[in-house]
Amino acid sequence: MPAGAPGAGSGSVEPGDTPPGESSVSAVQGHGEDAPARWTQWAWLGGIGLVVLVGALAFLGYGLGLLD
């Protein structure tokens, strides 16, 4: 590290040695942080649960000889 670098002597960075994060990024990075609606999560869970339930009932039906 150069001798005149901020925080070179003590190994720590003092307040004001680095620029604020807001000024270092000029554009949106990556994706937006908007989450889907809460009902969307429940709809997916309900759909997956329904598929699992139908599969379990079909497995049980074949096991009991009801769906031969």
C-alpha cells in the first residue's frame, strides 16, 4: 500500500476515506427488487400440493386395487 494512502498507517479506514456507495453506481444493477404478489406464492404452493395429493391418491388407489 502506498505511504500516502488513506488508512495506511493504522490498517483501518477512517470515516470519509471512501466515497459513499450511492455516488459510485450510476445505473440500476442487475434486476429490480420487486417481489411477486403474495397470492402468487400461495398459488404455486397450492398447485404443487395438488399435484402431490393427486399422485399420492393414485399411488394409493393402485396399491389397493381400485385403479386396475
